[in-house]
Amino acid sequence: MSELKDRLTADMKAAMKSGDKALLGTVRMVLAAIKQREVDERIELSDADVLAIVEKAIKQRRESLAQFEAANRDDLAAKEREEIAQLMPYLPAQLSEAEIGSAIDAAIAETGAEGMRDMGKVMGLLKGRMQGQADMSAVSAMLKDKLSA
């Protein structure tokens, strides 16, 4: 069993004991997604796989948050913000913009990328190195700026 999955399970139990219904619901949602994938693929997920599920849940919450804010649904937007805040501690420490920039420069040099046609090659390399440490859509935008310049 992965460490991150163990941590989620322990946090679920603690939330049950403390009566924290908001945290309990969020953690149960992530554990259900993990269980669903394990059952569908008949495998035991690694920490990297569990991390990808947590990242996906955060990404979904961010997309929903943008839609709720655009529709002036402050009540639903607040709920999404709360769930994002509850999920963020499960991600590794986030990289700074400067660290992301230097990683992009290193990946461009390593792959020999010269233009936009090489973006997929560089993103593939960066995704493996930065998973959980940076918002990949922001990394993609930064890479696009560097490759198009």
C-alpha cells in the first residue's frame, strides 16, 4: 500500500473521530477514486498514481471554482476553495516560479528543443520531473512563451 494512500486513510479515520464532515467528505471522495481505479485495473496503486489522482481532483475543483465564480455562485465557489485547501497538503512542496523557469531551461537544453514543434517532447520530460510540484498548465504556458520567443 502506498504511503499517501495510508495517510489519506488515517486522515479519514481522524476526521470521522473529530466529526469534521467537510474533510471527511473530501478524503472519502479521493479514496473512492483510488479504489475505483484499483478495481478497474486490478492493481495496487503506487504513490505516483495516488498523487496523480489527488492532482486530478484539485484540477477539477479549480475548473469548477472558475465556473462558479463566473456565475456569481459564491456559496459553491467557497466549497470548492475549501476542498482545494484540504487536498493541497497531500501534494509535495510546490516549486517557485524561478525553480520552474530553471527546470524548463534545463529540459529545453536536454531535449535540444528549438521551437513549438518540440513542446510535447519537453512537456513529457517536465511532467515526469514536476508531478505534484507545479501546476502543469502554468508550466505549459511558461514553456510556450520560451519556445515561441
